[in-house]
Amino acid sequence: MKRQIFNLNGKITFINDEPSKPSPNLPVSKYLAKLIEDIVRTTNLSININSTTGGSHSKTSFHYHGMAIDINLINNKKVDDPANSADVRKFQLMASQHKDIGECFGPFINIRKRGNNISQKPQMRTKHLNHLHISSQR
Ligand SMILES: [Zn+2]
């Protein structure tokens, strides 16, 4: 089942970084929606989601199944802003520990989880320096 992600009183925004492209506020897996809301609630960080099922991603990407999102801003600062590193790290840490996490890629943590198996994916880092990629397992 899919649903849209709650905006949690504006703590979650959906601004496409390509303004001519459609809004990324599209239905996603209810497990992914809950995962993202849980992390925003626990960390109290605000995020901008710049891609859900749209945009261009690798052929087999979870994005096309509504099971992945990309985040380009945390607390209104770019993910690759060095002044933002503590909050980006905190967000990634919470995401990587969530029970429904599938993939957590970004500047600090790069893992994929299948069932209870976590594999390190350091090769994903270079493509995720300016955004976080978060997917759910279902
Ligand atoms: Zn992505």
C-alpha cells in the first residue's frame, strides 16, 4: 500500500531541485513514509525531499517502486555543506538503524540491508555526497 509522506507541520518539504519538473510529493510505500516520519520526529531535523518516484536513477532503482526517496537539504542547508555534517550524520545514523531500512546512502554511511543482513556499500558514497538516498525493504 502506498501513501504520501506527512509534512509534519512543514518539517518535511517537497521541492524539486529542477523547478520545471513535477512535485516529488507522490505516494510511496507506507513503510518508507513511516520510516521518514519517524526519523524526522526523533531527530527533530527538517528535510527537503527532492525525489521520490520521479527523476533519473539507476535502472533497477527502488525509486521506481515508490520505495526510495532522495533528500538534498537538512535544516535548509545542503547535505554537502560542511556546516551541516553533524546533522547529516545524525540523520543517516537514525535511518540506518530503523527496522525497515533497505538502503541508506550518503556522505557518512553507505549500507544496504536485506532481512537482518547489513552490507557495507562504500562504493555508493561518491554518487551520494550532495544528497541522501533512503529506501525501505518493503
Ligand atoms: Zn536515490
